[in-house]
Amino acid sequence: NSGSVQWMFEQFGFIDIVNDIIKDRDEFELAMMDAGAEDIEDENDKIKIKTKVESLQTALEKVKGLKIEPEDSGLEWIAKDKIKVEPNIEEKLNKLFEILTEHDDVEDFYTNAE
């Protein structure tokens, strides 16, 4: 793609699960690693499972096999290198992100700003 910054991002699969559904966290994490999870993080009240694109379906099937209904799942682009921004720039970026989120023609956007 001419003029694209896609090279700055890498695509991953993700599965979001509500945190309090998991009874035995260690057992759950081992099962997810066996199913292809690359990383498992706590994110607010959720557990976010990151997979390679080709492992997403296997990991989703494993989650459902454990009788857990994901809150969300899909593919997302993650910046290879995050950039720390100054507070005044962060404020301007947040305004831009709000405008993009509300715009009817914008389906999704990604950033490397931390």
C-alpha cells in the first residue's frame, strides 16, 4: 500500500474474557498456552488473550470448550514500537481519536502512541 504505515504494526488475534469467570487461573493459562496463546494479560476487569492470527480459532474453540463465553474476539493491529507522547500531544490525540470514533466512514484505527 503506497503511503501506508502498516509496516509499523503486527496483526494478532485476541480474545477478551470477563475476569471473574475463571475459577483456576493457573489451569486456565496452561490450557490457553497449549491452544496457542502468545500472551495473557489482565486489562481492567477482563483477561485479554493474545494469539498469532493462525492460532485464534484454536484458542477460541478451547475457551468455548471450557464453557466460557468470550466477551469479544477478533483480529487487531498492534504497534511494533510504542512511542511515548507528551501530555499536550496526548490531549490532541485523544480529541482526534474521539472524532475518528464518531465518524461514520471510519471503521477502525490503530496508533503507536503509548
